[in-house]
Amino acid sequence: MTVEEVQEGEAKVGWAREHMPVLARIRKRLEEEEPFGGVTVGMALHVEPKTAVLVETLRAGGAEVAITGCNPLSTQDDVARYLDTVDGIACFAEHGVDEEEYYEAIDAVLDREPSVVIDDGGDLVFRLHEERRELLDGVEGGCEETTTGVHRLRAMERDGALELPVVAVNDTPMKRNFDNRHGTGESTLSAVMSTTNLQVGGKTVVVAGYGNCGRGLAEKFAALGARVIVTEVDPRRALQAHFGGYDVKTMDEAAAEGDLFVTTTGNVDVVTGDHFDRMRDGAVVCNAGHFNVEINLDDVEEMAEEHREPRPGLREYTMPDGRNVSVLAEGRLVNLAAPLGWGHPVEIMDLSFAIQALSAEYVLREDLEPGVIEVPDEIDVMVAELKLRTSGIAIDRMTEEQRDYFESWRHGT
Amino acid sequence: MTVEEVQEGEAKVGWAREHMPVLARIRKRLEEEEPFGGVTVGMALHVEPKTAVLVETLRAGGAEVAITGCNPLSTQDDVARYLDTVDGIACFAEHGVDEEEYYEAIDAVLDREPSVVIDDGGDLVFRLHEERRELLDGVEGGCEETTTGVHRLRAMERDGALELPVVAVNDTPMKRNFDNRHGTGESTLSAVMSTTNLQVGGKTVVVAGYGNCGRGLAEKFAALGARVIVTEVDPRRALQAHFGGYDVKTMDEAAAEGDLFVTTTGNVDVVTGDHFDRMRDGAVVCNAGHFNVEINLDDVEEMAEEHREPRPGLREYTMPDGRNVSVLAEGRLVNLAAPLGWGHPVEIMDLSFAIQALSAEYVLREDLEPGVIEVPDEIDVMVAELKLRTSGIAIDRMTEEQRDYFESWRHGT
Amino acid sequence: MTVEEVQEGEAKVGWAREHMPVLARIRKRLEEEEPFGGVTVGMALHVEPKTAVLVETLRAGGAEVAITGCNPLSTQDDVARYLDTVDGIACFAEHGVDEEEYYEAIDAVLDREPSVVIDDGGDLVFRLHEERRELLDGVEGGCEETTTGVHRLRAMERDGALELPVVAVNDTPMKRNFDNRHGTGESTLSAVMSTTNLQVGGKTVVVAGYGNCGRGLAEKFAALGARVIVTEVDPRRALQAHFGGYDVKTMDEAAAEGDLFVTTTGNVDVVTGDHFDRMRDGAVVCNAGHFNVEINLDDVEEMAEEHREPRPGLREYTMPDGRNVSVLAEGRLVNLAAPLGWGHPVEIMDLSFAIQALSAEYVLREDLEPGVIEVPDEIDVMVAELKLRTSGIAIDRMTEEQRDYFESWRHGT
Amino acid sequence: MTVEEVQEGEAKVGWAREHMPVLARIRKRLEEEEPFGGVTVGMALHVEPKTAVLVETLRAGGAEVAITGCNPLSTQDDVARYLDTVDGIACFAEHGVDEEEYYEAIDAVLDREPSVVIDDGGDLVFRLHEERRELLDGVEGGCEETTTGVHRLRAMERDGALELPVVAVNDTPMKRNFDNRHGTGESTLSAVMSTTNLQVGGKTVVVAGYGNCGRGLAEKFAALGARVIVTEVDPRRALQAHFGGYDVKTMDEAAAEGDLFVTTTGNVDVVTGDHFDRMRDGAVVCNAGHFNVEINLDDVEEMAEEHREPRPGLREYTMPDGRNVSVLAEGRLVNLAAPLGWGHPVEIMDLSFAIQALSAEYVLREDLEPGVIEVPDEIDVMVAELKLRTSGIAIDRMTEEQRDYFESWRHGT
């Protein structure tokens, strides 16, 4: 890596920083109060410019930071190397590492003996519990960024296996209503458009899963003129999709109709060989869920007679009957792992990482019991207020009279 | 009321019944099992065709039903009189009653000594606790339909004043994500368009409150080409509105910009004299919240030099400076109290009333403690499944392998 | 008709007048200049409040006006009687007349020997050419409001049968991009929602024809959460619908999928017995085109075993196999002929009738040759400018330098 | 350029070819009929994969093709070099050439003495008329792709300076309703999102110009949750924007409110120093019109104290008062000239280039007079039909009876 490349990494981080006003406000206070003074924070997050701004913010609050990636393809090397040049920050992430190297980097973070861990997907916390139990005692707690990670933590908690308090950043309204819905929606759309150069309008797009991510995707693809088919296993979500104007079908039915498939279920084998078998010539499949398990790549690799990469991040398979189907970013989350996937918009990560920073501070400050911990409402509301304020938006305040009315029940007709 | 008018009432109920397939399925089972055999159900709901189908369903399950209205302007007299002709049903509702008559009718329902009460807004339950305490012992519990009613019940519970178990039908996902959002949205839009004959496209519409109702309204007005301004007191909701593409302002600012104002806050004095004072010539104000307290009518009546009713349900006031501003349906909820407000779409009430019927059965069957009770998830899911089934929609089911994956946490990268 | 009813008619006209600022500006000038002094204007338009404002405007410019309806069901009697009380205006329209009475009223208008005719659908101009040729010489020309009327006029012109200059008001951008698209869209939506009380969200809506009217309808129904299927005979329009995110199918296919059908083709037999035969139980069919020929009512009347009118303007037919299908407003254009169809929004008609008033003046002023005449661009632009001005909207003006650049061609790269 | 890079160019062209079924059908016929046998076609178009498929199609029809770029930044070098390896094709385009080299490459194309010219923006045709008049006699005619080019041609025609027949491909419905609206809309959106990594939702986006391109952009940005302000000089277009729900303002007003500015006017100095002076800190400005004249770069360069390139294709300027404003792709059309701008979606160019291929054939076949020539309707319709057919969409056909009805005028009521 040349000096110029490191400078490019620094410039990218600068651009992100300018568009993250909420973190900037928090940073100001942290610099004064230094709540992380003498504390090591271990992180496993997508190592790209926005994450770097979170790292800088914690560092400004006094922390020593050790960070690695949470996905082998999402690391931007220039940003990683830039971070590494900063005093008090150690970065072990590298793009395109294999599974062994991936876990070695996680171990390198843990070797620093962090007091707080910030995780995205659960690999760091899981490693700690399974392979590095000797370090558990020194960890005061952690924060988890994603649906998938929180899901894993709850399963651990249910099995009595979770020995730390971990704040479920993902589940708080300011995260889930913004990051999951608008962040995943916009960034996936952008990544799919850039990677394929295909049109959205007029397409039939199959969205698997209608949680916050799926909802955002359906909304945004439809808004650009796609006909959207939703697949779901939950009847209530399925009905919401139906009332939203989307077709709701089983994947078996939808497989034959889709031009583009996006999975957001967090589950395995959502698109399998059976589905690839029915797809139209030219169909494109990608994943916007956390792990690369939703699309069964083994199936398609086995079925295909040949494959090629006509565009970066796009592998096209030719089936025995001559149909071509393509998979983006090797089935990893397309908005981060595709070469043209830049991750969530900067402003969205400003909110999510503001909650991360404040939650990490909360973990340090309070003496929490092991388990999955909710983000305190004050933190959530404070981030909303900071965002409104930095956007120049004023809102109404309840009057005394209105507050009284709201609390009373002796009125009617 | 002539025989022909009663027949018209019956025909309207027939039309609604045909479009309520979920209630039809439930009715079938209730007819067989007669869980309401020997039970009196007391109701205070909007007396119109869809409600009549709920009444019939309970009657089919064996209940004696006594019903009155929950709003002096929402009763459709032909439907009320038709219900009264049915054996086992007594209806005390009448359109346009004054406050005294309104509460007399509620008392008439209570005189029947109901074992279960179904309420919309809380007037029936409140009357029971305040004026008819002697009857409390005989009541096993109740169900409440609206946000406002549940809000009042929770205030009562907080004050230790609630002596019955009351199921918060309003709060369950199948109600709040459909009835509040799509039901209020479509029916308010329809009522405003019919009552004013004004255009939506190109208008500036101010939506006060961004809960489920406000969200639905903002969405639907914007979809027809209006520019929407949202006012809120909650920063997180305000931010959601902002990210949805709406302008977010204080009502003081918005007052001068709006062509149409719709209140959905459930609170008092959302639009007051100060706001009327700033409005544009031709502005129209209406309410889609439960009670007629959101728009301060006294203020406008006092300020205005004269008024007239150029269209049914629309009162136009002329201000001293010559500006005209209009209020729809006397500030009562416009989708039901305006002469051209037909209430929520039939299919939406099929869902909400399915939950009512099953919740009433649940209250009877279980021995519940006093307090605000959540709708059991099984009921909520069952209604979703019945709706999908009667709409001919099939959805995916998780495989064994997927269920295992979802419950485990030992996977990663 | 009582005095009170006539006063109600007057009040409705007053409401419309207040929301028609463009006509108000034009009226001011006409009052000063009196270009219609001594001229009789014969009109056949939907007799409702907005039309009354056009009539008043012409009257203010000096005209004697004789008017009747252009559809037996669209006349609002209170407005008609009110118009008749005004000095210099004679109104022959009456709601619900039969075909003979309909043409008698047209003849009554022609008996006044108009110099200018304003028509909607072509019946007045056609009658003049076929039955009242003796009057042709006295007529200086006319104006036609709708697609259907202009279509008929062009056919007459092609056959050498058109002996008057008639301005095709319908075809001018300020009419077709606003009235046809937004006016028909909003008013049809409103009429369907009021007449049926059914939900739009989650429905499959089949829109037959994708001209300006169909496009507006598709857009608005989809915006409320309907899945829209478009049928077309023109491949380019079909493709526009496809790229807009709609399903495009033949009516034979669509018939089995639709919950609601709206015809906008201007042609005959768009929905016939074959289609009624395939429809789902509960399907609703209506027409938003000009004449009642698009839905073959004879077919459904013949097929049905019985029928009833559960709501005003809604006739429900029971088929031999038990399915119910309903037709709104007897297959006439639902936004005007349904009892709850109030016609286009007021503000839209302000634009269309501004063009009518200015085009009628143009016909009088110029010495035009027989044939279909385009609205002069100055009139079209002037109406746009008046609307912007009365809405308080300022726009940019080209600078000298920009105008030069635009007119030159010697720049590049 | 390595062999591998040329192969990458070839692979990209392959991907495009697979998604251009209309051109594939046309190619089949051209291969059989060879209408371009012995003909040289000279082209100045964006040299990227989709254009390469048009080149191949003409080549398959017998043509010798000489091609260069029509914008110094839109050429993809790997595609250019690949084209050059194909027998019968000469490609002179190179990314990042300066103005002199740009015109040298145009001259190189003209040196081949083409009989037909295909142009995008008018530089080729203009050069022919100004500098290479000796070749004019040998040219049978041309085709022009864009609004800007056609605008220039009409100015030349008005001045009596156009000596060739040139088909205005841009103006035909199948081009303007698809390419300009959906193509520019999607590709600009994609380029802006990739280049900035900023969020669209919640932003205020100022769209300058509300022609087909501006309309598409407004629609798509709003659909993703932006608040859109439109600026216009034409009152009718301004009014359409207003009725579509957008704010309409002058650029002077809008300058202070926008977060993102996109110009689509085809005119000079739409965003100037005065506007940069009022912009918010963090504002981003880009151009989606043809030439780099809409944003006055000289102004901003002069005003700024410093600038940097934190992301490829994004130059950020710091103003004396500390505000940062950024310009994308040096003010050139962002969807093609930004490093992450891939141009219109493949399927859109399939339509536009199908018209190009058929229009070039038409120019050769017919003996056309000099001037701007409309695309014959048969060509336009044929492309629509081919697209429907290759998309598997069947549409209705008029019956005899319907055709008769449509042509007659003797029906009414």
C-alpha cells in the first residue's frame, strides 16, 4: 500500500466525517469527559470510512481501539491502513482474507484484552465465549449492530451461554427504523444498479423476507417502477406486504417470475437449486442479509456448466439448458461485499454509530447483568434530538394542558 | 323510519357481509360452538353496516346484544333500525343525539347487564366505573377498539381505577398496522375528497401527529401529489417523517402554509385560534383522531364574523380580514361523522372485528385479572392466516433445517 | 324544488367559485371588455357547481347563456334550478331524464340560436349538423371539452361532415395533462371509494386503456396500495405501463384476476359477458370513459339471475354459479353519474374552464375555417401563468445569455 | 492495455448483449438482408458496452464502422480497445482526452468518409458542416441521439445551415418516454449514490428543468424519500411539477435549501456563483444534461479557497466562510462521466439503439431532403412491439366492431 493510497483512505474518512454531525456533537462531549480513558475497545465491524469515524470518536473519548472486519469482502484496505497509522488505533482487517486469516484477525483484536467489545454479526462475541474464555472476565460488556447478531445472542441467552451484557443496538427504534429500512434499502439498490447496469423499472423483483430490511427494499424497488413479489414465512408480515400493494407468493412460484431476487431473511437456503432451476434466462440473485447462507451457492455451482465474471462482483452461470443466471458478490451482502457496494449512506451510519458510541459508554458506566440489554430510551431519544437539531428542524412541544389531557381519562363523547 | 329505509339498512349490511370473509369463517365456528350462549354483550361502537356484521356474528354465537353509538354523528339510522328488528339484538343508537341522549343510550345498554362490553373510545367502560358501579361485578371483561380508548384505560390502570380486564384490541399488530394505517388513511382521504370536492394534488397538507394514523394519511395524501408537512411532539417520529420525505415543522410555522389540515394526535388544542389566524384564505381543517378536541372550535366560532354550510358536513367561516377557513364535520372524526364519511373500508373492519369477536370470546373463556390485557398472539396470527387463506394467498413455511438454523448460534463469518 | 334547495345550489356554486381563482381573474377582464355582449352561448355540459362558475363567467362577459346537460345522470338539480333563476341564463338540464327528454333539452338550447356552442362529448354539435342544419349558418363556432368529443369531431372532419370551426379544448396541454390525468384520477378514485366503501390497498385493479385518463388512474390506485393491471391495444402505451411497474395483460387474462375494473378507452365492449363470466366473486366494474358503451350491460343483465342495489349507484348481479359482480353508476362515467360522484376537483376545472372561456372568446374574435381547431398556445400558456400567479409561485426567467445559447448551435464538446 | 483488459471489455459487451433482446432480433434480420453492405457508418457516441452492441449490430448488417466518443470522460477504454480488435470496426475513442485530441478523433472518423453518421450531441455533424465540408456530398444522412443535439440541429435548420437529412431519434416517443425519463433517471440516481455514498431519503433535491429528464429524476428522487424542488422557465412545465407534489421555486430561492442539485436544462449558467454563495455547507451539485455548461465551474473555482477529491469523481471546494460544496464529474453528465457512472441501464439502450439501427437503415433506403427528420411511426411502433414480444407480454387487439366504432361519430348520449 502506497502513501498515496493511505491518503486516499484518509480523504474518504474525511468526507464521511463531514456528513456525520451527530457523531461530531458526541465527540465534542467525549473529548471533554474522556469516559473511555484507559479503556481498550475491541471491534469487529465493516472496516470502511463511516466505521472509521466511529473509531475516531471513541479514540477522542480516550479509548485504545483494536478493530478488525466482520466480513472478508467488506474491508476497504486504504481505510484500514489509514486507521492503522493513527496513534492509539490498531487495525487488523484486510480485504479478501480466507476463513483462517479472518479468525486470526479476530484473535488479534482479542489479544489486546478489550474491556468493551463492539460486534457486527456476533463473530467476536462468539469467539470470546468459545475459544478465548480466559478473557471473558476482563470484558465489561458489548454492543451488537445487526439483526443477525442479536438473533444469535438471544439464542445464546436462551441456552444459558451468554456470559456478558450485550446491548442490542440493532433493536432500538433509531436503528431499526432507519438503518435497516432506509440504509439497507438505498445501499442495496445502489449496489445492484452499479454492479449490473440493468434497469429497475419494468423488472419483477422478488424480495425474500419482509422485516425492516425487506420492507425498505420492496418500497424502494417498487418506487422505481419494479413489480415486487414478496415471500415470507410469517402470515402477519405477508399480509402487510399484500396490503402494501405487493404480490405475495411462495418462493417456488416466485422463482419462475423474478428478474431479480434479493434475500433478507437471515436464514439458510432461501434460494436453492430448485429455484435456480426455474428461473428465467438472465435472472440475477443477490443477498442483503448478514451471512452468505441465504443463497445456496453450492447448488448453482454444481448445476452450472460454466461461469464467467462479465462485470466486477457479478458471476454469471450457464445452465445445461442454456439459461444464464447470475449471483452478485458471491452471495455475501451485496451492499458491502460487492466491489461497487459502498455500504449504508453516511447519514444513516451517523445515527447507528451514535447509538453505538453512547451504548459503549453506557456499558462502561453501569454495572449490567449478563444478557441481551435494550438500548436505554434516553440514548435513543437523544440521538433523534441531535439529528433534528443538526438538521435545523424544530418540532412542537406539548403544552401543560396537553400533557394533563394526555394523562387524564375523565373526558369523553 | 319507513320499511323501505329499514330494508336499505339491511341491504347495506348485506353488502358489507359479503366483503368480510374472515368474520364469515369465524361465524361458522361460533354457530357450531355457541360460546356466547346465554351471555349478554353490551357494545358502544359506530353503528354502521360493518359493525352490524360483528353484531350478527356475536348473535350467531349465541349472544344477546345491546348496542349504542360511540359518537353522536357516526350512527347510520337505517342500519340502527334494521339491527333493532333482529331477534336478540337491541339497538339504542340514533344519529345526531345531544350529549344527554348520548349517555342515556349508553345507560340503556348497561341496563341490560352485559357480561362482556365492547367499547370504542372508552365511554361505556368509563360510565360503568363512574356511574354504574353496581353493575361492575357482573361484567367479566371487555374489549377496546381505539388508540384513544386504550390510552384512557392505561391512565385508569395507572391510577388504580380500572376494575375490569379489558383487551386492548387497538394495540395488536393486526389492528394497528392495518386499521389505523390503511383504514384511517383511505377513509379520511375519501371523506375529505367527497366533502370538499377539492383537489389533493398540488395541495400542501399538514398532518398533525405521526403515529400509525398520521403515517397512513401522510403516505396517501403524498401519493396523490400533495406536499405533506408533518407536526409532531416526539423526536423519533418527527425524524421518521423527515426521512420519509415530508417537511417537518411546528404547527406555528405550518399554519401559514397549509391548504388542508388533518389532526391525528389524540390530544387537545392542536389547531387553535392562533393557527386559524395565520391560515391562508380557503384553508380546510378536519380531524381524524377520536374525540372532537383537537381543533379548538370555540376559538374559530368566536373569531369568525359569519359562517355558512356550502356543502354538507362543511362549515365555512369568514374572518374579519375576509379570509375564509372551513372546518369539516364539526371537528369530529371526519371519516365517520361527515355525511359522506362511510368509515373504514369494509375489508379492514373484517380484520379488526375478527379480533374483537375472538377477544370477546377470550374474555369469557379465561379468568382474567383486572387491567389492560394484550390480545393473545394466537388470535392475532389466526386472523392473519384466515385473511391470507380467504384471499387465496399461499406463503412459505420454514423447513426443519431453517428452524434449526434460526435457533442455533454456532455459525458465523 | 324548494327555495331552500335552490339556495343550496347557490351555496355550492359559491364554494366552487371561491376555489377557481383563474376564472375569477378572467371574469374581471371580461366584465370590463364585454366581448360576449349581445352573443348567445349554447352549452351542453355536466350541470354542476363548477360548470355554473363558467356560465357565470361568460354571463359576466355579456353573454346570454342557454345550457343543458351532456349526460342524463350528471345534472345536479339544485344547481340547475339556481342557474335558471339568474337573469340572462336559461337552464334546461334535469337529472335522470330519458333519451327523448335528453334530446329535447338539447333542442331547447339550440332554439335560442346560439352563436357559439360549448360541448362535452359532441351531442350538441352532432345534433346541430344532423337535425338542426338550419341553425348552422348562425353559429360562428364551438369548443369541445373531451377526448371522446374531439375524437368524434375528427371523424366528422375526415368524412367532410364538419361545417363549423370547433376548438379542441381537450387536446391542449393545460387540459390533457391536468384534467384528464389528475381530474379523472382523483374524482374516479373518490367516487369508487364512496360508492363501494371497499378498500383500495391490497386490491387488484384492472385499468383498461392507458391514455392520460388511464395513466392517472393507474398511478393513483397504485399509490394507495393496489396492484394494477393495464390492458391496452397500443404497443407503445402498453410498454409505458410496463416500465411504470404495472402488469400488462389482455382483458381475457385480467378478467379472472381483477377485484375492480375501470374502463377509460372511449371504445365499445371493453368488458363483455365473456369477461363477467370469469370474474371473481365480489368483483366491481365501472367506467371512467365518456359514454356508457365500454361495459356491455346487456350482457350482464342477461346473464344474471337476480340483482339488487345495496348502496346508491351500485347494482349487484348474482350469476347462476352464485358469484356476485357489481356495476357502478349503470356503466356511465362513475365520477359524475354516481350519486356520490362529484366530478373533477374544483381547481382542475378552473383550468379547463379558463381555456373554455378564452377559447369561446377566440372563436368569436377570429374568423376561423370549419374544422377541428387547436387551442392557440398563447391561451394555454396564459392559463398556466394565471394559475402559478394565483398560487403564489414564482419561476425563473431565461437570461439574455441563456436565450442566445439556446438559439445558437456553434458550441460543443 | 493488456490482453486481459481487452477481454474484460469483451465480457462487458457480452453482458450487455444478453440483455438487449430487441437489437438481437433486428440483428438477425440485418444479417440476412445486409442493408449496410459496402456502407461506412461514422459514429460519435459514448463508447461503452451498450454502444458496442449497436456497433456490432450495424457491422452484422454489413457496415464498416468508424467510431469515437462524444464526451471526453465517458469512454471505457477496455471496451474501446475491444471494438478496435473486431474486423471492420475502427475505434478512435480514448478516456480523458483533451479538447484537441477529442476533435482529432472526430476527424479520424470523418476521414473514413462515412455515408451515414450517428451522432450524440451534434459534434460530429457540426464538424462536418464547419470543417469538413468536402465530405458532405458523400453523406446520405444521419441520426441524432439527444435532446441537445436535436436542439442544435433545429437551430442549424432555422439558420439554413443544415445540409443533410438527420433523423431526430431523440424526439420519437419510444426514445423520449423511456430513455430520457427512465434511463437518465435511474442512471443519474445510481451515479450520485455511488459517487457520494450519501443518503437520498430526507434530502432536499433541487432538479433544474422539468422536461422528460427532469421529470424522471424528480420522480425517482422523491420515490426514495427526498423532498424535491423543481426550477423551470416554462410555466406549463412548472405547473405540472406543482401538481405532481413538488415545490416549485426560482433557483435563487432553491439555492439556499438544496442538499443536492441536478441540472437537466440543456442551457448555460443554471447554477452560478450567486447560487454557490447561498448553498448549505455540504451541498452537492451535478449535471445530467448533455454539455458541461449548466454549472458554472469557473465561478466556483474562483470563489473557493481550496479543493480536494475525497472520492473519485467528486471535487469538494471550501469557501472563504468555511462551507464545503462539491461538484461531481467536473460538471459533465454525471451518469456517464463519473468514474462510477455506467450510463443508462442496458434495457433502455436496447430500445434507443434499436431505433438508431432502424433509422440508419431508413436514411440509407429513402432519398430524404436535408433537414431534421422525424422517426417514421412504423419504426417506433415496431420497436415497441419487439420489446413487448421479447418480454413475453401479450396485449389486446381492437375488434372489427371496435374499430368501426372508433371511426364513426354517429353515436352519443
